[in-house]
Amino acid sequence: MAPFYQNLPFFSIVACMLTGIFTSLVHDGKKAFGLHCALLCTVGAAQLYTLTRVAAAGLSYDYQVGIVGHPWGNELRVGPLECTLALTFTVVMLLCVLGGWEDLQHDIHPDKLHLYFVMCDLLLASLMALVYTNDLFTAYVFIEINTIASCALVMAKDNGLTIAATMRYMVMSLLASGLFLFALSLLYWITGQLLIPSVRDAIGALYASGTYLIPLTLIVGMMITGLSVKSALYPFHTWLPDAHGSATTTSSAILSGLVLKGYIALIIKIIWQVVTPEIFNALHVNDIFLVMGVLAMIAGSLNAIMETHVKRMIAFSSVAQIGYIFLGIGLGTPAALLAAVYQILVHACTKPLLFCCAGELASANWHHKHLYYLRGAGHHAPLAGFGFTLGGLSMVGVPLLGGFAVKFFLADAALMGSWRLIVALGALAASSVLNALYYMPVIINIWSKDLVGDPDPLPDLRRKPPQTSFVVSTLALGAAAVGLGVFLAPVTALLELGVSLL
């Protein structure tokens, strides 16, 4: 009999879905909030325990779901990398909910607040399923669950801007899902398989025989294009600024920090476990990723420079940061993949820190989100100002912070003596400069003196102490941003083990 811990990933996914059902019956926002936090703590503890066991043993394993076996059954694939991503998603979601709890109570009608946490439960279930699944059709099912839950989080604020942003997000997401499903149907027609190991063997045999090379290239391209739209890779990012900029703080933090990464985790799974890096590079799809990643790094930063709305600026910054991940994937080596996964962790921690602190800074200045009106907000909300400063410096790439570690790993992985070296190093240098051009002015602005003639009729309310939940979230996310820049050795050792077991 298999050890009990091997059941924990499956039980965690089921627990998230069942909790969503129970939460819908709890017509009290605060009780639903407590239930959701309890779920996240429980699931996080399960992922941590599983991670310690698989990392200590240096193994990964397949977990069969149900009684139908290989090759048509449903399976999970659990290893150090999968557990690390699942643990990160769970902990960061908890910190996003804590950091934006005050805004949630302000932005969402009390009668609908419990439904918000139903969507959060389903979203966490889908993220964990995308990380763990060893079956492509199951991945598609949870892609749709993820899409519905994400749209609900965007629309939760329930005003004209969020409804319009949700409609745009929904249309583009459904087109992307349809593209993925069509490609999956063609793949099943060619191979007759849905489980990832079986599909990988079938693709390898077809590639070796020279059969169906053009259809295989088309299928891979459609699947990855669909997931790229959902992960906001440039130029498929047009839905992201409106969705993140108009949503409530918690939704913006979850969408940017977690939802995009779930789809990227599935892209990595498809490349390394379905197509295999050798075929992926031979088809030159990696070169397309490299170019698109570079374009995202530059274009996202240029749009962020021109933006005057703080949350939209952070959203455009996410477009640029997603480009770093695709740059690592496009380089096509294990070292570059390690850098890409490291960026997933850094971005998952830093972007929620920025969004939560931006929401608090805006609250301290009468809920103004225009950069001009945030002048001096750091003095009214010092902890939020500190968190935003720390997150911005990490994005710029200041040493001893996570963003610097990512850029160092990407530069090191690019040293392969080909044209990719020049492209990657040039993009990293240009992007770092551009990052500084829009983060540094904002940081200086929030620590400057108040606007001349700025009325302050309610100084006591404006300078009220932050909620405990926000303090916990900011300190934890800030510690993660610093820890990922300082404690490189243990984190990279864990990720290297996970990458080697893909």
C-alpha cells in the first residue's frame, strides 16, 4: 500500500471543491472568510508535508484517480516542483485574501461576499489541478473552472468598469479555451491517448518516423497559443490591464500573482512532459517563445511608463514580468527553465505585495488611484509605502531581492554562445532600465510631501492604523521577496531537483 501522504494532493483538490459547496450555504461574509482561511491553512500544510517527503526521497510519483487504469484513466503527477508550486499558490492566496480583506468589505455587497469565497475555493482547486494533473482532458476541464472563477473575481466589485472588463476577459478566455480543446481533439485523433506519459510516447514515435510532423507542429502551436492568451503573453495581453485595474484589490492580487502562473505551469508541463524539450526545440517553437518573451518585456514596460493609474501600471508590469518567464522557456535549457520557475515564485509573491499595498495607499488618499493623487501616501500609510517600495525595487532588480536573482539566473542561462545570448542579455538590460523608469518615480512620489493645498478634513481617519490582516500579509510577502533574493541555495536546490524529475 502506498504511503498516506501520496493521497494528500488529491484530497486537497477535493477539499477545495467541497469547501466551495459548503461556503455557498454560509450566508455570512466573515464566516465565509474564516472558512476559506482555514481551508488554505489546511491545504497549505498538506502541500508542505508532501513536499518534505518527496524532496527528502528525491522522487516523483503518479497517483491514479478512480478504478480505470492506464492509458485512459485519470492521474496526478506529484514531485518536488509540483508541490512547490502548489504550496506557493496556496500560501500566496491566503496572503492576498488577508491583504485585501478591508477592500473586500468596502467593494463587495455584504450579501454577496460569501459567494466571492466560493469562487476563491474553486479557483484554488483549479490551480492545484493544473499543477498536478497527468491527464490533458482533466487539464482542460479545470481550465474552464479557472476561467469561470477568475471572471467572477473580476466582476465581484459589480460596477460598469468591472462588468466591461469581465466581458472582454470572458470572450478572449473562451476563444483560448476553444483553441486548446480543438488542438486536444486533434491530438487524441492522432495518438488515441490522453494521459501525458502515453501521449509523450506516441508523439515520440510519430516524430521518429516522420509522420504527422506538420499536424503535430500545428497542434502544439494551438495548445500553447491558447494558454498564452490566458497567461497574458504579449500581444495577447489586452484583457489584462482592464481586468486587474478595475477589480477589487484581492482579485487583482490573485489574478496577477496566481491565475497567470497556473496556465504557465501547464505550458511547462506540456513542453517538458508531453512534447519533450528535444522535439520542442527541433520544431523551433522555443525561438518563437524567446522572441515573444522579449517583446513582452519591452512592450509591457513601455505601456507601464505611459500609464497614470497605479493598478493598471502594475498590470502592465505583469505583462513585462510574464515575458521573463517565456524568455526562460524560450531558451530551452534546464538552467533556463529553472530561471523561469524562479520567476514564477518571485512574481507570485511580489505582485500581490504591490497590489495590496497600492490598494492601501489609495485608501489612505481618499481611494484615489491616479499616480498624481498618491503623492505623500507613504506618510499616511507607512507600512503600505514600505511594502510598495520593496516590491518595486525587486521588480527593478535591486540586489538581495528576488527580482535580481531572476535576472541573474536568466543571464547565466543565456550564456550559450549563440544569437540567443545577445537577444536575452539586451532584453534584460533594456527591461531593467525601463522598470526603473516607472517604478522609481512612483516610489519617490509616495514618499514626497503632500500636494500643495491638499485638504485633509478627516486626518484621524486618514491615518488610522492598518488592519492586522494587512500587516501580516505585507510582512509575509515582503519577507518572501527578500528571502527569494537572499536564500538562493536552498530554493534553487529544491527547484533543480524538481526540474530534473520532470
